[in-house]
Amino acid sequence: MDLKLLKLVTIVAEAVISDKIVREIKELGATGYTITAAEGQGSRGVRASEWEGKNMRIETLVGEAVSEAILQMLATHYFPNYAVVAYVEDVRVVRGDKYV
Amino acid sequence: MDLKLLKLVTIVAEAVISDKIVREIKELGATGYTITAAEGQGSRGVRASEWEGKNMRIETLVGEAVSEAILQMLATHYFPNYAVVAYVEDVRVVRGDKYV
Amino acid sequence: MDLKLLKLVTIVAEAVISDKIVREIKELGATGYTITAAEGQGSRGVRASEWEGKNMRIETLVGEAVSEAILQMLATHYFPNYAVVAYVEDVRVVRGDKYV
């Protein structure tokens, strides 16, 4: 089975900023993404009322360089001002060549 | 803590074919699955209008042999004709013996 | 990029017990969580009618000690009586220090 090692980047963010994040990850080289609606409570000092409620969970499969660029973009532009969660993990992908 | 190393197989597919995929993964030995509604845009050459919109995200915890069989089935029967994403990762599962 | 290795704990449980599980994982030290609605069929001997339908998928990013405590709590209090799925994986998290 031809599987390619890629990075799965997961981002959980408030719905109001998720469209902008999707545009930015595509500009950075992500070729596809999946979005699911989510609720959650964050781990920052923010009041629950600011953060609980409608979030979007964005997932994208990318190569390592693009994953680094996405995380850096989030750390620089979103983490200072928004309740965003972002993490990366290794996955093996069917027909993975089309994602990089 | 008794944890068993298993494969988590994630499949994102158009809603119209997700029921068929679920039947096939059960026939191949998956004993359980989780489905969540998702939206997304794929990484194939397809037009956005063919692919954006309602997808299903199917997840199943299986042993290595069953994960290989599922990915092979998808690569053979679905990837040529449908916008499907499929990837596998290692997870450690509580009471994992019941899944294999 | 400053990434912290953390445990991503995923729990899929019937909706009726998900609020209680969320309270317990917070008491055990989880500082945030994400919930998505899911459907599924379990791998236990239960009849489909007992288990199919509305589930909640709870995810939380925690350090190793908290992940062990959560899994132990689930194994002791929930697995004997409910159709619960729980697994853990390694992820690398942006600004991960705030979760532990």
C-alpha cells in the first residue's frame, strides 16, 4: 500500500475567523481542508462567555514545510488576539503525493 | 493503564457514498465507527462545485491488517472515481482488545 | 517553531453522559476541550439500537499525567456501564505550555 507520511494540522478557532484562516492556509500551500463545527472551552485566561460556543475545527494534510508555515502564521497573527488551538501530528495518507 | 496500539483510519468522503463505505469497512472487519458531518475542499483537479459541500468524516479503530485492507479497498474502488481522503495514524486505545 | 509534545485524548460517548465526562476531565486537570456531535456504532456486544445515534466526541489536550488519570477514570467508571470509546495519541501543540 503506497502511503505517504504527511502532517495533519488541526486548528480550532472561533467561527468568525475561520474563513480568514482557511484563505491563509491555502495561500501558504494547503491544497485541501476539512471543516467541522465544534464547541469548546479554551485554556486561556478568557472568560467562558468569550470562548464557549460556536467554533470551527479546520484540518489540513500538508508537507512539513507547509505545516511549519501554517503554525508560524497562526502563532504570529492569531494567538496574540484570538482563542485558537493548533496542533500537528504525523499521519500516513493514501495517494499522499497529491497534497504536496 | 492497559492500552492497546491500534490504527485509527480516517476517511472523508462525499455524503452520497459514505453509507456504502461504512458497509464495506464493516465487511472488512471494522467493529465500530464514528461519523461526523464535515465540509471541505479537496486537493484533486476537480472543480470546487463538485467537491465542496456536505461530506462525511468516518473514523474507525482497527488492527493493522484490517487498516491495510480498508485503505486498499478505498484506493482500488473509490479513489479513481470519487473525491476521497484517507489516512491512518497510531493511537493507544482503552480496552483495545475488543476492536480486533 | 516552539511546539510542545502533548497527549490528545479523544472520547466518544453517548450524549447523555458527555456533560458529566467533561466535568470530570476538567476536575482531573484538563484546561480545555472541544466537542463535536457524532454518530456511530460501537464494538461491544450491545444491540445497535442502544448505541447508534447521537454521540459526542470530546477532545482534550493534556500532559501525560492528566491523560493517564482521564483514561483511568473512564476505564473505572464508564467502560463497565456505557458504550465509550477512548484513545490517546501524541501531538505537537502551538503554545503548548498553557495546557499543562
